[in-house]
Amino acid sequence: MILVCFFDTQQRPSRNCILELSKEAQELKAKDAVVVVIQASKIGENELNEWLKTNNISFPVGLLEGDAEKTRFAWGVRSLPWLILTDRRHIVTAEGFGLDELDAQIGRSNESQSRRP
């Protein structure tokens, strides 16, 4: 499974989301979920790297280039942070949910995966 999180280090809810995901990193790994986070607004690469280092974030992190607003629209991102979960076949099973729903979404993703041929 892949959990993609679009976030913005300049927004408190986004920072809190990444910090909470970081606390759950081992648990997510045990559930075979790979976490990828994407900085979804303009920020200097050095500033982003400093924040990641300061907060000990070990997930792979991407930085949107070009028109960030167009890219967020193309991905269906309606607000930040924005979580997208895929099953093991990389089919999107959930999006736009909160961290409080993550375990349930992972469970549903596993269930739907086991029912597919």
C-alpha cells in the first residue's frame, strides 16, 4: 500500500499531520504501507530540508515544481493536508480522510484487496 500525503510546512495542520505520521512510521511499515509526503506549495528546498531534518522526518519527500495549484487540482487535492491511500495494486481506495480514520481505511483497503481476483 502507498499512503501519499500532500502537505504544506507553512500550515500548522499539515505540520501536525506529518509529525503524527512520523510517530506511526514503524506501525505503518508493519502494515506494509509505504508513506510518501509531498510539499504542495512553493517553498525553498533548503527551508524544507531544514524542517524535515529538525523534525526527524524519514519519509521520502517530494517538492512540487511548476504550477503547484494545477498539480494539486490534477490530483484532486481539496485542502491540506490531503491523504490518498492505495491498495497493494496501487488502486486508490480512499482520499481526503483524516489521520483518525487511517487505521480503518487501511483495514478497508486490505479487505477490498483480498476480495479481488
